[in-house]
Amino acid sequence: VMIVPDHATPIIARTHTSDAVPFILYGKNVIADEILTFGESVANLSSFKVEAGHKLMNILMGKD
């Protein structure tokens, strides 16, 4: 399972930005990291980052 918005839209900016976009992966082979909350303000703190968003689907499908 993957939950992800299509872009960052921080309330303070009131528009789309190029900031880190939070996402959640859940499944049998997914290892949790240290982040316990979901949001744009903590997206950059995770140890698991995907620089190219289009690669998320490959990761979800176990192809990357």
C-alpha cells in the first residue's frame, strides 16, 4: 500500500512548491524508519528518500 500526495503544498506558501513530498509505504517487506508522523514538515527528516518521484511505483512493486 502506498499513500502519497502528488506535490507539496505547504499552508504557509498557499501554492505548490518543490519541497519534499511525504509518502507512506506499508507492506510485508517494508521496514519502518524513525519517523512517526506524516506531513510535509517531517518529510525531509526520513532516512528513506526517493529523489525521482516516478520511481515510487517501482519500489512499491518490488522492481527497484
